[in-house]
Amino acid sequence: MLSRVASVLKQRGVRSVVTARFFSSGVSKHIVVAGGGTGGLSVAATLAKEGHEVTVIEPSPFHYYQPLWTLVGGGEAKLEDSRKPVENVMPSNVYHVKDEVKDIIPSENKVVLKDAAPITYDVLLMATGITENPDAVKGLKEALRDDPRVCTIYGYKYASKVWDAVQEFRGGKALFTFPAGPLKCAGAPQKIMYLAHDHWSNRYPAEIDYFTCLPAIFGVPKYSERLMEVCSKRDINVNLQTTLTEVDSANSIAKFTSADGESIERPFDFLHVGLPHKPVPAVAQSDVTDATGFVDVDEGTLQHKRFPNVFGIGDCTTLPTSKTAAAVSSQSGYVKNSIRQFIKGEPLTSDYNGYTSCPLITSKNSLILAEFKYGGVPHETFFWDQGNESALQFWMKKSVMPAIYWNTLVKGYWQGPALLRKIANPFGTD
Ligand code: FAD
Ligand code: UQ1
């Protein structure tokens, strides 16, 4: 027998619903998850298993393990391994609506879709991530399409071009940039630089420059210091507070603006661009976001600041921490707890500490494993100093993390390394 939600969706002509077994457990709450990426699936899987009726709105035919794209760009992984058909990862006991969120009307508990009729919810979880914004840099879209020397690891459609460009480089000026605005995995624009450096060293003479709009190479002083040492050892020039504004492929020139408004032009033989991003436009224009376009949630509970039955997870939120899958894994535990308490009418007690992690690849066999919480305070899982370059840490990133992601995170079991830390770093700070 179809549940209440199933029959409503059917009446409204949601044709692309992949239905499955539904638990009719007497739980009358309908949880709608907008976005079936890392965060959306991790929460949907658990709450559906607990007996809630869950609908996931996800238009993409594939689910991507985005962290692999850095290794793909460095020739250390295969592009095909970074994605699976979305049906293969969608929990079997949720409704999958293959449509796009076009608007959210929280005053009516309603999500407006591109093709199908609107869906109402008791609880809404926003998990739509952020999206590419190549138009933020003049000439970039064309250069990514037409210039074999200009590339980015930020996107399935771009990542394998990076390794081609790295292999085709025969020496000269190689530029790597970090963009203004929101970015996933803020370490990735320099990780790919270290992988490229590793490939080029002892082969071709490369003059490497890193340009970042930020005032430091990394947001956490402990890791920033170590990364400046890494750059110094590798003869990489670091240019702070300098933002890429234009790619002039015809003349092989990259144009930048410095913090004091000065224009800088640099010739290039290779250019890796940290792709600018922005919130998903339909979400940014809706009532659940703040003026910056991000879903406005409480830092501890992940509950919306104005609409108590709306929650948020991951890259689409205002949470003041680095946007990573590691952060999402930790957030998933807290937001599940908040949603459970909200449904039961209890006060919310979740207190997410901002945990995030950035596995900073520094060569084909070494990695600095940055882990920190709100305020950029280091919060490491293991008893050793993770700020040192280590082969074991690289092995974890390359061989352990993908397995954790596919087998546990998107299935709702991995909620970050907090438990592991209790064993592996019992005397670490809490
Ligand atoms: P996503 O996983 O991006 O999911 C958002 C979902 O929303 C997508 O499935 C999308 O199709 C869907 N969506 C979009 N618009 C709509 C709409 N209108 N309606 C409905 N659905 C919509 N993290 C790490 O922890 N470690 C790393 O080493 C690391 N490296 C990275 C390297 C690269 C190159 C990149 C790109 C990312 C990396 N990350 C890393 C970051 C990590 O992948 C993201 O932070 C994480 O996937 C964010 O999860 P999310 O659920 O917020 O968003
Ligand atoms: C992590 O939990 C995670 O999510 C699965 C990642 O994304 C792929 C990471 O890159 C990292 C580093 C973590 C943190 C996990 C440990 C064991 C430190």
C-alpha cells in the first residue's frame, strides 16, 4: 500500500519517482532532502532507515566523489572511478525525484520543482552544494574549452584535461590560482600544484607561481607555516592577495588584480585555475538564504535561523568552516540529531564544533593532514603531528578515503572521525 507521501506524489504527476519499500511505521513526518550529494544522501539514508518518509530531490544522473578529481589531475587516479550512477547510491527506501529545485517557499512548507508539481514537507533539509561560476573570470570558459594549457580539477568534465596538460608541459612558466568567493576544499588549488611539480621535477624546468586572493596560503596558521616551507623547498613563488581576473589565451597572458587594485599581467605556458563557484542560483534567490545566497543555519544545531522546520548541511550553508566532505560527514551526525529532536518536539542539543579536514597532498607520496574546527583551531585525529608531510597520510587519502566515502559516508554510517580520535589521540584537545 502506498504511503501518504507516495500517493500525493503520484497524484501530482511526479513521474520520475523511483519508489521502493516504504516503512509505514506511524511516523507521520515527511522529510524532503534538496540535493542528493554527499550531505543529502548521508542524512537521507539514516533517517529513512529509522522509519521516516524521505524524498530526495536530485537531478543529476551521477553521484560524484569529487575529492578524487585532484588525484585524477595529478595522474594518480582514474576519472571513471569518481562517479557512480545515482541509482546505485540512492538509499533503497527513499523517493528519488529526478528534478531540480526551482524555489523554496518556507511560509507554505513547499518546494517548487522545474518540471513536476510542488512538493510539501514537514521537514526540509537543504543540501544543494555550490556550483561552478567560470564567468567570474573573463575568457576562462573559452580557455577551458579551447586552450590545452588552461585547465582545472574542479569538475568531472574538466579533471582529466589537467593530467593531459601536465604531461604536455615542456618547461616554462606554470601558474596556479585560488579564486575569490566560495570554494570546495580550499587546499585543492595547491594540492594539484604539488602533484604537477612532482611530475615535472627532474624532467622539465618549471618556474611555478601560486596566486591566491587570500592573505595567507592557508587559513590555519599551523598548516600555513608548513605549506610555506613546502613551497620554499620546491622553489614555488607564493603571491598573496592577487586575484585572477582574465585569461587571454591568444597572447598567453593571465591578468590579475592585487589587493590595492593594481593590475598585474603574467605570461604562462601552463595555467591551472581554481574555478570560481557560487551558490545554486534557484536556492540563492529563495527565502531560505541570507543576502550572500547561503542557507542561513545555526552553527551548532544546523537548524535554519528563521524557519524551524528547515535545516541545512554542507557547502550550501552559511556555516563558517571550510567546505569539505569531511566537514559534511561531521555535520551529518549533528543535523540528524537535530531533525530527530525537532520531530519529537524536544529542544535541540546539537553542538557542531565546525570540524573540517583538508588532506593537503604535497607530492605523489606525501600529505599534510589538516584538521581543524571553528576559528581555525587544529583538531587532529591521530597522536602524531599531522602537519608533517607523511606517506601514511597520503596512503589514507588515496586508498582509504574513497572506501570510507562510498561504503560508509553516503550510506549514513560515517559521521566523521570523532570516535576514532578518542582512541587514536586520547590526549588531544576536545
Ligand atoms: P554536493 O556533494 O556537491 O551535493 C550537492 C547536490 O545538489 C549535487 O548532487 C547536485 O546535483 C544537487 N543540486 C544542485 N542543484 C540542485 C537543485 N537546484 N535541485 C536539487 N538538487 C540540486 N572534501 C574533502 O573532505 N576532502 C577532499 O580532499 C576534497 N577534495 C576536493 C577536491 C575537489 C576538486 C572538489 C571539487 C571537492 C573536494 N572536496 C573535498 C569537497 C567535497 O567534495 C564537497 O565539499 C562535498 O561534496 C560537499 O557536499 P554537499 O552535499 O554540500 O554538496
Ligand atoms: C573525512 O572524513 C572525509 O570524508 C570521508 C574526507 O573526504 C574524502 C577526507 O578527506 C578526510 C580527511 C576525512 C577525515 C578522516 C580522517 C580519518 C582523518
